[in-house]
Amino acid sequence: MNTPEPSNTTVPVKESLFKRYENLTVLSIFASFVVIVVVVQLITTGASRFPTFISPVNIVNILQQVAVPGIVAISMTMVMISGGIDLSVGMLASLVSIVVAMGISQWHLGVWPSILLGVASAVVLETIMGFIISRTRIEPFIITLGGMISFQGIALLLCNSREVVMKGELDFLTTNLIEGARDPITGLILRVPPYVLIFFGIVLVGGLLLTYTKYGRRIYAVGTNSRAAFLAGIDVRKMRLSVYVIQGLLVGVGATMLLARINTGIITLGQGLEIDTIAMVVIGGTALSGGKGNVVGTLIGVLFLGSIANAMNMLRLPSEVQFLAKGLIVIIAVSAGDVSSQISEFRALRREQAKARHAAATVTKGGPQ
């Protein structure tokens, strides 16, 4: 008597496209936003005219606007993946700008020594905060909030609550690297300053660091489960400290680039930078709880948030509407990512249930008759 052999047939697993490519949700929303803006421009200006929103000169303009917050957003991504957060980057950028400006125009240290002093001050201050965060159980939110207030006080004391004006000593950071190039559509001059290339260089280094190095894998491990990471032999305290050191370095670099654009060290220079960078990182899919996120998603978030402000200006919407639109789009982008994740989890559960039912049916058919 031949007994039927158990079937090896399994239910094919088709993973969701949005699950396999975690940045696809925000990228889809970004692409939809671009299409909507282009359509609105075509309707309002006439279909015969090329939409200026996607013209080369406007794209380059967006890159100039997002380069500095984008630099800070890369290090903020590392901080948030590790389970931390940093509310002090805006005031720290203002402090760095004042230190560099005073070093050049009042202390007469020279350009490069002043830049190094400003960057070093940012690294030292972030290191102090990172040390406290990594050695205590106090929430990073509280420590960095205190740091934000303290940095504001230090900056005001240094400059005596006055702006520090320079004479263009940092103009070499804003020179046009493609001198003479023009937009073939609008005929306007294209400008690509060095800090745009520095931004993309930092994006590349940050992406490689998080994706292909042991250090990057350890950052994810600490953010996912710090206790498990400790039991696996990872020095959790050093890892948490290190991301704040990197944060200080990139805030120093970004603040110097921002100072080069306006030639004035002032307390309001970094105002709102912390909100913009955190929004960019969260839009890109990095979890506030840690352990999830990547630099590619942050890059999309940087370009997305910069495009929102640019599009609102091109459509001549008042600032009140711009704030409302930016806030709503942030909420929609983050909510869409969460909904997509829940749908993927629901589909995975259904697949597991289908596999379980199939296995049970196979056992029943193969049993004694």
C-alpha cells in the first residue's frame, strides 16, 4: 500500500514593494508633489511654457538652500538611529558663526584658525552633551534642550548681543564652480558653490559609513536594543558618545558654510535649524525610537522639504500658508510611511496564516485513510 508523500509545495512569498524598498513611500510622495506643482504651473502660466520649478536653475537653487541643513541632517540621522536626538544644533550653529566671525574680524586669528576654532568649539560642546547622555539615564531631549539654552547664552555673552559683521573673508566658500554656465531654458546664470559639493560628499561618506562598516551596524544595534547590543560586546556608551561628536563636527562645518553666505555672525543664524533637520530626517523614514533609518531616506527628506518651501515661493503663497503646507506635508509623509508599514505587516501575517493552513491541509491529506 502506497502512502501519499507529504507535499513540499509552499505558498509563494511575495514581499511588498514598499517593504523591500523602505524609501519608496516618501519618494512616491515627493514625486507626486513635484507632479502637482508642475501641473499647477502649466495651468497658471500656459502649457506652452516650460515649468520653472523643474528648470536647472531652480534645481540648483534648491540645492543651495538645503545644503547646510542637509549637512546637519546627516549627523542627525546617526544620532536618531542610535536612539538619541539633538535640539541644540540651531543655537550651536549660531554660536559657531559668532566664534568664527569674531575670530576673523575682532580677534584677528586668521581665516583658517578661526574656522578651526569654531568647529572645535562645536565638537567640544557636543562631546560634553554626548558624555552626559551616554553616562546617565537622562533623556537626550532634556540634555540637548538645556544645551540649546546654554549655547544661546554663551553666544549672546560673546558678541554682547550684537551682530558680528565680516568683510567677505569667507567668500571663497561661495564662489561659483561652474562660472559662465547658463540655464538653457531660462538663460539665467547657474551657480554651484563649494558647499553644495561638500554636502553631497558628506552624504556619500555618511551613507557608506552606516551601510558598509562595522561602526554603522553597531549604531543600528544600539538604537534597536541597547541591552542586547551590550550583551553582544558593543560599548554602548562609546557609540552614543561618538554620534554626538560627529554631530558637533558637521554642525561646525554647516555653520561655517552658512556664515559664508551671509557674512554676519548673529544669534538668529541657526534659528529653526533643529526643527528643519529633525523634520528632514523623520520624513526620510528614520524612527524617533531609534534603530531604523538610512542616509538615502534623509537625502530624499532634505530635497523634499527644500522643494516645499521653494514651490510655495514660486506659487506666491503667503508665509502663513507655507507654514501650514509644510506642516501638513510632514504629517502626511510620516503617516504614509507608518500606514505602509502596517499594511506590509498585515500582509505578512496573512501570508503566515495561509502557509499554516496549507501545512495543516497537507498533513491531513497525508494521514492514515
